[in-house]
Amino acid sequence: MKAVREKGVKVTLVTGRPLVSALPFAKLLNLDLPLITYNGACISSYPEGQIIEKTPISMDVAREMFGELEDAGYYVKVYIEDTLYVEETTRAAIEFSGIFAIPFVID
């Protein structure tokens, strides 16, 4: 990472995970650029944590999409503001919550 930065390359994190999951890695890498999280739906300054841009999908679209996925037999989990929402406590939910430091709620 140091060699890349010395060449003038700007480095940041881009992830599908929530901001709270990216923060430990940003700190470890000593980043100073905005972080792109939630599959590109949120851009936050780092280390300040101020939201620069946020483009979530609408709740109507989300409900329709999740209904179709559940009807097709898929397990659906949803992030809303750094919280993971699941239908029931499963081993996968517990492990995911622990690995990514994201609390989960049954809804």
C-alpha cells in the first residue's frame, strides 16, 4: 500500500457492505479519502463520517423486490442505516453480524 501511495495513486475502499463494516479497514489502511459503501449507494467522508452522497432505493421498490425474491425461495437480508434486518435468527445471521460488526434485528 505504501509503495502504491508513493507513486501518487489515490486509495479508498469500495464495498457492498455498510459503512460501519468498512471503518476498521479504513483505519487500518490509514485512508484519507471518502469511502464508498452500500454497493455505491453511499459516499461518506473519512475519517469525519459525513455523508457526501446517499442514493438508496425506494421502500416501494425494495418491498416489491424482496417479495419476489422470497416468493422464489431466496433468503433475504436488508441493511437499513448500519443495521441488518432478517426474518429469523439463523446461524448465517449471527455469523454475518459478528464478522462485519453489524447488529441484526428480527423483523
